[in-house]
Amino acid sequence: MNETVRPVAVVTGASSGIGAATARRLAAEGFDVVCAARRGDRISALAAEIHGRAVRCDVTSSEDVAALAAEVGERCDLLVNNAGGAFGADPVSSADLEKWRAMYEVNVIGVVAVTKALLPALVASEGQIVVMGSTAGQVSYEGGGGYAAAKFGVRAVVDTLRLELWDQPVRVCEIAPGMVKSEGFALTRFEGDQAKADAVYAGVAEPLTSEDIADCVAWVATRPSHVNIDRMIVRPRAQAANHKVHRVFGEAR
């Protein structure tokens, strides 16, 4: 008796945080998950845990992206473009241009490169593309110019791609999270400064978790094939807007 062939999902940035949580959740949903990230040791351990596949891949490297496409092969039912990141929080007047370039490369060019490489397999499989955006791609904020510019670029790529694939059997969705307390995001942004990273979430009782966003990805990915969720914006209840967050300090009296 032949085993049922599992649908194939590719998750970039799968070594930690939202990417790792998404890989675990999709495996639980029955996907054969290809875990792609720069940190080979981490994705190897994750792939072994979820009975998936590990591919070391820096999405800014054309050679790595080509190797990822070769490993995936002719079938890709779901691509989760999750690799990204924020580097620094400087005002535009004192912007570190190398960090801005790095953010654009990983958040925008990386998404385009991986999508382009896997698009033939996605079309052949009548698949779906999910791109991890951000509420920073909806509304700008002080100190977020470089990251917001990159995530606004992600939003433009998603919307353009959906228009260009209008006659193809491929769905395109952007998930735009607000405040997520995920492994390493704030710490990376503030170059390892734990105090600054902790301050982002200070007083917020329940920021979103990586598992919350993985749940969103799984829901989007398991809608009927004729249903496309164009964009999902998700925040913790405490965050009414990027700049308006309910914080409680000290014990209530």
C-alpha cells in the first residue's frame, strides 16, 4: 500500500523564533517541511525533531538559493518567506547605511530571490506563498526608518506578485505581525544589548509569541484552495497601534 505523499513546505529563517515555530506547526499539520536558514546546526536538529529536511541557506546568496531550489525539486506546496530582521534603530539623520542595505537585502531581495527560484515548483503544485511582513510595513515610526522601508518594500513585492500571478494557481499572502516576543529579534536589533531588548516588551503582560504567528501561518495555509487571505495584520491585545501599547509597571494596589 502506497503511503500518502505529504505536501511540501519550505520555511526560510527556520533556525529560531517564528521560523522554527512555523516549521514545527506545519509538520504537525502534515507537511514535509524543508527547514532553511544560515545556522546549519540548528536546522539540522529541528529537521530531525520534526522529520523534515534541513538546507543551510543564506537568502542573500544566489548559490545558496539555487541549492535550496535543487533540494526542494519540482514540488512546493507552500513557501513561507520568513527570513528577515531589523538591524539598529537609528534616526534617518544618522542612519548606518550598511545596516539599511543589509535589511533591504535580507527582507526584500531575499524574498524575491527565494520566490523566483521556487515559483516553477509552486505553480506546478498549485501552491501558496506566505511572506512574513510587519506592521512596520504599514505605518512608520521614529527610529524604524530602515526596517520600515524594507517592510514597506516587502508589502509592495507581495501586492505586485499577487497581481502578476492573477492567472496562475498560486495564492499570495502577507502576514504582518505587531509586537512579537520572539527569540533573538530585539536582541539582534540592538546588537546584543539585553537591557534595550527587554525594554521593548517592558510592562506588556502578553506580547505575541512565535507560536501565535505560526498558528496564523497554519490557518492561512489550510484554507480551501480557492480562498486567498491577501493580508493578515495581527497584534497583541495590548498594542492598539505601533506607537500605542498598554504597559503596566509594578503591582496593582
